[in-house]
Amino acid sequence: MSRTRPPGRHRTAALLAGATAFVTLLAGAVTADAATTGTIAPAGLRTQHLAEALGIDDTTPDLSWGTTADAPNTRQAAYRVQAATSLQRLRSARPDLWDSGRVESSVPGTTYAGKELGSRTKVYWRVMLWSGEGDRHSGWSRTAVFETGLTRQSDWDAQWITHPDWRLSERQAEPVVVHLPRTTARHVRLDVTRLGLPLAESFPERTWRLQLGEIDVRDSATGTTGLARGAAVTASESNTVRKTWEPALAVDGLPNSALQTAAGYSGAAHTGPDVSDAPITLTLDLKSTKTFDEVALYPRADVLTDDGRIPGLPADYTVSAADSAEGPATHLAQVTGQRQPTPYLPAGLPLLTDDFTLPERVRDARLHIAGLGVYDATVNGEPVGDAVLEPANTDYAERVQYATYDVTDHLRTGANTLGVALGNGMSNVVSTADRYRKLYGNLSDPKLIARLDVTLADGRVRTITSGDDWRTTLGPTTASHWYGGEDYDARREIPRWDQPSGDRSGWRHAVAVTGPGTGERPARLSARETEPIRVVETLKGKEVDGAEHSRVFDLGRNIAGWPEITVRAPKGTAIRAYPAESLKDGHAFQSVSNVGAPLWDSYTTGGRPTETWHPRFGYHGFRYLELRGVPENATVSVRGHVLRADNAPAGDFTSSDPLINGIHSLIRRSVEGNMMSVLTDCPSREKLGWLEQNQLVFPALAGNYDMRAHLRKIVRDMADAQTAEGLVPSTVPEYTSLPGAYRNDANWGGAFVLVPWQLYTTYGDRETLETYYPDMRRYAAFLETQVADGILDYGLGDWFTPDRTFPRAVAGTYGYWRVVDTLGRIASLLGDTAAAGEYRAKAAASVEALTARYYDAATGTFGGGGHGAEALALDMGAHPEGERDRLLAHFTGAVEDAGNHLVLGEISLPAAFRVLSGAGRDDIVHAVATQTTSPSYGYQVLAGNTTLGESWDGGPGQSQNHFMLGAIDSWFTTRVAGISQTEDSVGYAKLLVDPAVEGDMTSAAGSYRTPYGVARTDWRRSGDRFRLTVDVPAGSSAEVRVPASGKPARAPKGARLLRLSGQEAVYEVGSGRWTFRSVMAGGR
């Protein structure tokens, strides 16, 4: 559902209220000896946390900036923002939209609070900063620009359109009908002696089967249909796939079900069409005597042969009837050479164009467009932008994202053409028996809506909108499957199809169709306010030894992206490309449990001397590409285009230990490989937005990339998916309703509460908390219906743990506890004092209940003594007062006794690291990190993995590109590099620099881009000599803990010594670069 800002409170006030703690902390950090001496200046202006905010819906967007300073100990004391509708007005004495005046604030950002903005408004803005108490200011920043999009649904004034053949939801499958003499009988029998068209199920070998979506027995004289519905079906052979291909599903009364489920009857595989030696028989027991004169055979409707025809129908067969199963049968009809019905699926995906003429030069032009499932738009044959796989995955019944493109330079005086190619994407995942799919469902047929606004040189505005005056045809993409792959036949290409000079005389008119959602509640068109998916890197494949008749290429590392082939081969050569994360016996190793199987892309050459192609409407997770069907004398090469949401890098890490660097690389690459429009679990097998990793691995996500805008979008997706009962499903967007605990687990749905809180503490984002607070409370109330005596005994447990003794209730209650404990903090922050007390009480009751049930006072263990249960207990404090040290000793001892292998799952993994570091046992975390025997992180590095595996051993039997076990990456940044923030800090107003110098590491360095700027650390040691350099961004302060042997470190002027302990000297500093030198007491 749509969410709006709470009434009566502007975000500027919210930000300033949240910043009070920042100001207090910063003021305390700057001592009399280190007063503000420099000038602070803004840098990197952003709108809605985007470097380019083109076509946004929010008319009061967030405006933010980083800061730089020309001297240490400099902080922002105030700002002034101006905004105008032109550069000239901005530079005038009175900008026409907004002048905030001087605002006392240390926060590097505010909210636009000027004149109301309408649709398609271009806003120029700038900021000036003051430092200290006087009039020292930065001068005006460089000008930033943002534009609003179509902020009201009525502003579109356009229609959703598609190709006439792609109105699948309105069509009925066409059967073949056998006309019979009018007969009265109970049993109907088909005897098939010759099969129809095959599929290349095991490319390039063809497979013949008898496959029927439905069998209907009719009486045309009376108009009666459905006489076979619910009949008992006996088959001489069957290729049974539960709930997909079963004899009984051929008489379930759903002739169109094949589009979604391929539900029907499937026979065994045959190597040729002739089955006359052993005819295939299907006998229908109608349960009683019926009168009929027709049998209708519905084909499978989810897939076509390579030449666009229907496979699986019988070619030669007889129809007979009998009064009893044992009695003599009466011959009714002989069919030879069965005709082909009209294919249910069109032979290609839609191409749509609109031609228009512009009378003079273009001053400005913006294209607003959304297309389902995936669109690729051009103007005069040139791509409108570099974003790919648009639009973002959302709940299409609730919301479809549109994008705005600046196409000024694409247009010309005279004839112009706007072209759009459509693919199925996630909105139309068809089911195929021969191609992998994780799920299936038709949420929307391929369709688009577009509006192009062109401002001419003389100021006139020309608007082009999508409607039934557009032209359309079926293009060269013949199959588009989000999971199973994409097929492209270059022989079907239409030269210059999207250019004014193209020949579209034989094209049809587009048809206007209903948009996503329902007539009563259409889906909302919402602007994309995140970074889009882009090609961020291209890798060259190296050919390696493959099996006979195969060409195999290695990209060098596991990626999420597009495989691209370049080939010189005769026209009509059909090549299949099988992506995989590993090889087996010279072939791409695909299984249902790793990348999915079978899946492939296919390309049929069109006859050009050299042809290059990659899929456009889906993507794969892969390292290797196996090509089949390449002629021996053909030349071929492979590249891999790396795709991800183009979020800006936020931090990095390196150390003297190649193994730790390798683990960091594994995790970072896995974050990248799953950072699409949603954060997927893996880029191959599932591609679903499982929520638990968003909150469990949040520090690793945010530590590597700027996730502010991206995670705001995902939180909105969660709100859209929330049910009337308050449930937040475990996968969002929820494209399929999973059973039981796979849909409902507090550690997954709890991300709806935990991620907004993490956005607040990391970035100072209070608005998200305010917007969704009522919905968070509804989720907590839903969980409470499952809680009994403080315990939630439901869910998936400690997912993927090898410890089979782990008590499920511990993980379930831990998830519930985190939700209510965090809601207590949120309620307190937002001033809901009564609710804060209630949530604190519920959290305490859960801790008490778990302690009573699972703590063993005799042994000092919890939940049976397993690693996962004890890590969670220590993280939430589920132990009697005074027993923490005892429980901690058992936990740490158990980890060491296991050879520094963690025997636990993804839910307890982050807790384990927090508990160990919090107890001063970073030595154990280091030992876990550097363990190289299976199962461990180090084992995966040494095994040659380039991304993090789904399971602890990282083996090829599971996905090799999951980041759910990546929690240790935050330890590298926060403990080894030592960059975090103090407990009372929000948005990194006060850094905590506390490096853990463990093992034989001699150096480490890290960086993190905070809301204020980049914080950096760099430490080195030689023997007991230690040097630490810290960069604190302007506007921040830092507490720096320097390893020392009981004596102060050699600190720079301005660093204030707070305290000494046995192994560290603690200092407080302001912004700037600070270098400390000390003598260490040894590894900490």
C-alpha cells in the first residue's frame, strides 16, 4: 500500500530533532586546545541520496552533502540552502523557490521546504556552510539539480499497450477437436501410434513426448462440455512430476492452466516419433455413462518449438469408446497427421514503436516510461540510457516503478522514432517442463506505458504518449524466461526497426490494455529513486578444455550478469549457452540445488559475417559458459557483462594477511552479485528477496556500498507486501506464497523493523522510522499472536546450521525479541513513551522465558550447549544474573574445542561475532577467520572460490554466490580496521576507532564513507612498535583506542587523553588526520 509522511511534522524538524545528540557529542569533542580553526565546505551534493535525481516523486526530497575542511577540528555549525527554477534565478538575490536562511545545525543535510513542487519541475539548489561561532563560511557550493517526475497518476495521460497476441490473460487455449459419431459410453480411449513435434530438451538431441494440457469430452448437440472433468485416467506410460505432470491433471477442467503450471499429462521420452510398436494409450473412465460426439485435446501452452510450433500433440491416433474397462471398444475416429492449432504463446516478444515529427530544434526532452516485465527503450535506434533490466522488481499489483530519461540529445528536427522491446522478466514466469524455473506465475503480460515531453526551441511543448496508434510486431526474441534463459533468432531481426527509416508497413496497431493491479485498485506508478542496475564491468572469457562437441569458457570469477557470445558461423546455426558456477566432466555443472537446471540461452545466427549477442531481459549467476551447437569450423569468443545496482562504493578494507583479504573479496563479490533491484539470496537458482540477510548482514552491506536509497526502496517493498493480518512475508516482493515457516519467520519478517532502525543509526534516517512505525507495530502485533508465555516456537530455526540439536524456539524467540526490543527504542525516539515501556516489558519477558526454559544451571550451558543457541542467548542476555561469564566461558571453550570452526547457522552467526568481540575475544574471531579446513571461510578461499558459498563448505552442490554467511566482513571493518561509531552516536557523528591487532597481521587499512565524509584508518606494527593513522571527516569527532602497554601513546597536538588501561590508551579527537605511535603490550 502507499505510504505518506506522518501529518503535522516536517522531515526537517525530524532531522534536526534527531541531530541534537550529534551537536552535543561534537561540542564535547572539541576541547579548548583544539577549537574550530578552519573553514568547512560542502561537497558531493545529493538529492534523495542520489548523485543524479531525475524524475523523482517526492516533492519534499532529502538534500544532503558531504563536508571538507582546510584545518583540523572543524565542524559544521550552520547551513543555508537556496533553490530556484533556473540557474539565473538561483544566483539572483531572491531565488524563486526557497531560501532557508541560516539554520544552526551540524547535520550535513536537510529537507526541501520551499514552494510546492509540481510534476516535471527542474530545481537548481546550492548550500553554504558555517564553521564555529563567527561568520566564517564556505561560500556557495557548486549547483546541484534535481527534477520531479510525474507526481500525480493523472499526469501520465497515457495508456498501457501491448501486441494484440500478448493479451494472454484474455485468451483461451485453442484445442484440436476430433469429431465423432454421437456415442453413449462410460470409457473413452486414445491410442497414439505417432507423436507430433519434439523439443530439444537435452540440446541438441530432440525428445518426443505425448503431452496434453487437458482432455475434454463434449456433446455438441446439447452444448455440453466438461464431461471428462474428474475422470479416472489410466495411462500406459507417464512422466509424472508431482502437481505439474500427472494423468489426473489432464482432466482437472483447467484448459489454460498450462500457461502457469504446465499442468496436464506427459508421457515418457522417446527418441523418435514412431511409437506404433508400443502405442501410448490413455483411458478415461467418465465415472458414469455419458453421451458425446467430440473429444478436444488441449496442447501444453507454455513452450514452443524452435520454429514457433506446438510440441507434444499426437500426430496419428485413434479414438474409441467402451461401456466397461474390460468390454469391447467401439472404434470412433482415426486421425492421421493431426493439424497444428494456433500456438498459445506468440512466436516472439513484442516490439513497439511510435513515429513522430518535430518541427524544429529540441531544447529539452524527458521520457517517462515503465514496461513489464523488462523493457529496453531506444530513440532513433540509440538506447535512452545505460540502465538495464528496468523496471525494478516490485509487487506489480501494488506498484510499478517508472524511470525518467533525458533524451534531449537523441532527438532531431524532422522524423523521430521511439522504440521499445519487451521481455517477460519476473512479471510473467512461464512454466516449462524442459527449462528450469524456481516459481511460475503470470502477474502481467508484457506491456508498457510511456510519456515523452519535448520542449522545442521556441518554448512550445510536444507530448507523445503510448496508445493504440503505436505500431507493433513480434521480434527476434522468441523466449524470455527470468530463470530458464532467453532465446533469440537473428533471422527474425528487422533492420532499423526502431529508426525512422525502418519499414513498418506490415506491423499491426498496438492494443490498449488494463494496467497492473485491479480496476478498483490499479497499481501505482512510482518513480525509481534508487541507482539502477548497470553493466559495471566486462570480463573476457578464456577457453578451457571441455567435453566433446562443447566449447567451454572461464570468466575467471563468479559473476551475476550477461553471457555474451561473438560468433562467425553459417546462417541458421543454433547455439546454446549453458551458464554455471562450476564444471563437471567438461560440462557446465547445473543442478536444481546450485544454479538451477536445466537453463540456457540460445542464439540462432542471422547470416552476418560476425554476430555478437547477449540476453537483455534476464541474467544469470555464473563463472563458466558451455556452448553447444558451434560448428567445428566456426570461430567463437565469450565475454561476461557484470551487472549490479550501481550503488556508490562506501568503504574498503585490506590487510597484510592474504587469506583475510581473500575472505573480504569473497563477501564483497557476493554482495555485488546479489545487489540487484532487490537484495537476492543468489543470482541464479532463486533470485528472490529473502529478507533475513538485509538485517543480519546489514553492516557488511553498508560497509561496502551506500545502501541508503536502495534499502529505503526495499522497506517500501516490505510495506507493500504486508498482509491485512500484519504478516511481513519472508520474501519480498512476494511473487510466490511459500508454505508455513518459509513464509513466516520473525528473523525474516523482522527486517521490516530492524532495517529502518539500522538506516537510522547508520545514516541518521529518521523519516523511514516515522513513515512505517504504525506498520511495524502491526507486524509486532501479528507476531504476538504466535507467542506463548514469552516464547515464539515457530520458524526455520538457525537456518542452514549443521547442528541438528538446535532448539527452534530459541531462534524464533530471538527474532521476536529483536523486533520488540528495537520497537521499544523506536517508540522512545519518536516520543511514544507508553508503547516504549510495553515493548521493553515484552522483550524482558521473552528473555526471562527463554532463560527459564533453556539455561542449565548445573552445567552453565544454554539450549543444549550448541554454538548457535549460546551465541543467541549471550547476545540477548538470556541467562541468570551473575551467570554470563560462566556461559561465555562454555561458549568460547566450545568454539575452541571445535578447532575454531563455528557450528551454527546464519541467524546466530552475527551474534557470535558480536558476543566474542564484545567479550574481548577477537583472538577467537581471528582464529575462526583464518581457519582453512572445511567448513570455514578460509577453506573456500583456498578451494578457489571467488564468491561466498551458500553452505559452509562452499561446495558446488549448493549455490556458490550467497552473502548470507558474510557477517564476518563487518568484523574486518569495525575491528581489524577499527572503524565504527560509539554506542550513543547516530550517523557516525562520533567515530569509534578501536583496531583489533590479532595474530600475525602486521598491517591493516580501511575506509568508510559516513554521512559527513570518508573516515580512514591505517595501522602498522613491527615487533611491539605500533603506528595508527586516523582520518576523521569534517563535522565528526572520534574516540581513538590505541594499543599500548599502560603508557600514553605518542599523540599529536590536539588529541585529548581520556584514560589509560592495561593494553590501550584512549583519546578524543576532532576532524582531521591524526597519527599515534605506541609500544604494544602484545596482541589483544
